[in-house]
Amino acid sequence: MNTIAVIDYGMGNLHSVSKALKKVSPSDQILVTSKKSEIENSDKIVLPGVGAIKDCMEALSNNNLDQVVLRNMAEKPTLAICVGMQMLLESSEENNGINGFNLLEGKVRRISSTSTVKVPHMGWNQVLQKSDHYLWTDIPNNSFFYFVHGYACDSSVDAIGTTCHGSEFISALAKKNIFAVQFHPEKSQKVGLQFYKNFISWKGN
């Protein structure tokens, strides 16, 4: 039985993420937690995030969770979602510029709006799988996932999935034991549940 720690630092779709994980794997222990001991003893880490990146970074730090989360993400299979993904990159233009944790290569920039490109990018869009990965198992290439964001990473050596909204941006990144996505699997219906099912059984390499 796996123990999956969904990090509760006050910023994220915690209920919907944990509900989706429990649905695909009722025999595993899904903990929505801010307890350091539970994070340390978990087998896998899920780092969600919604809202502004500065608020998320500060909330993680103010709850004294940044170091324990970073330490555990260094060695355990980890899934970062939306702003959770953006926090793992080098930096973001949001909030007048802020440094990320620099675990993944890439910078986050504001999506340019036009008469035909609305910001925030909200709704269903396709993800082009740039290379094979265990988390893409049984997920057809160019499947639709659900997005809600106004900032995006435009290039990265760690890119494993891309999406187009006006221009191409990085919608999934992977490096060793970390997989990070801009979309919300918990809002992506059948394909999102398959994605979570894959994460449950992923060994992290």
C-alpha cells in the first residue's frame, strides 16, 4: 500500500485532488496533510497550487513546509500541479518577478492576450506528448486536459508535453522522480483519472 501525501499549505484544490486519487486507488492511503511526520513517512508527494505564485511560495514557507517538502521531493515520486509546477521552475514574471525552487529548467511568463487569445487560458485543450513516459500510459497523444492559468513556461529542456494557446507553451515537464503539469488532472475527467492511476503505480524513474 502506498501512502501519498497531498501537501496542505492552504493553496490548492486539495479536496478534488484527494478525491480523484482515492477513486483510482481506494486501497492506498491518501493524506491531505501539513504534518511533517506524515510527509516524511509518505511514499509519494503531490504538490498542488492555485492562485498567485507569490502567495503559494509564501504560504509554503509560512507553514514551515518548504524545506521538508523539498527534501522529500528530492527522493520520492512527485507530482506537481498548476502553480505547484510553476514553483519548481527557475522563476516567474508574476507578482513583479519571483524566484522558484529551480528544480526544473524553465521560466514562467505571462500569456500574451489578443483579440482571439483570452487570458487566463481556461478550459479544455490538447496536450502533445513530446516523448514517452510512464505517466502517459493509456493516455492517447493529443488528449484534452483542463487548464486554468494566466502564466506559462514557454521553453524547457525538461519539457515532455506542450499545448498551444496563441503560441506553444510547456504543459508537462519531467525530470527523474518529478513530473509536473500545468493542467488539472482532477478536473480532466476520464483521462485525468487515468493520469492519476499512472502516478499511483509509478516508481519514479
